[in-house]
Amino acid sequence: MHSLSALLKKYFKESGLESGLLLNRLNKEWPEIVGKAVSEHSYPETLRNGTLVLSVDSPQWMHHLGFYKNEICLKLSAYNIHDIRFKLGSLAPPASKVVSGIPHGISNEDMEYIESILKDITDPELKEKFRSLIAKGLARANTER
């Protein structure tokens, strides 16, 4: 019999949620990883195959962070991230814009989609965590369109 942890890891990996969970963790820990000044001008936007894309709010900060790329990569190696890329863009909305774990920009259609994905999860706490994670991903995707 497999442990719940092993089953969840396998599920997350097969469903593609593994990188989303890590990205969520990185966003929460970003100020501790890179420091307050850098975190005020950048945030982890996407993660794919060990490469993290950082959204940076100005060309000056993108240039500045380029000098620290190796140092940042070293800090991120603990998260199995081996490369970073910089992208000029707006920063993530502040946490104050997130209401009850569901960010602004989520339509009723999006919520119906999320609920259809979660319908078989019986644990309420786990279900809420997944709901929040998927909603944040959809909200980010909606703002990029």
C-alpha cells in the first residue's frame, strides 16, 4: 500500500500541478529567497522543466538582476531550479486583492470549471487549497490575455 504523500506526489506530477505548487511556494517565499529589494521588483511567473521565468517591473531591474543570475540560480537550486530567465512585465497583484482565496478576475464559468475538477475530492481542506491554487493560475492566465 502506498502512502498518501506518495500518491499525491505522483498525481501532482502526472497532472502537471507539481510545477504550479512549487511556483506557489516560490511566490510565498520570494522575499526570503532573494531579499526585500529584489522581491519588490520581481516575482516568479512561470516554471517549466526546471527553468523559472521572473517577471521584472523595469528594464533597469532586469539589467541589474542579470548580474546576479548565477547567485539567484544557486539559491533556487534547493528547489530543483537550474536556470532563470527574465521577462519585462507587471508584478503580481498584491495579496490584498485576493478575497477568500479566490483572486479577482475569476468568472462564474471559471468557477464552474474549477468545481468540476474538484468534484471528487472529499477532504474539505485539500479541496480549498486546490481551489485557491487553480483559481490563482486561471486569474494569472486571464490577465495575460
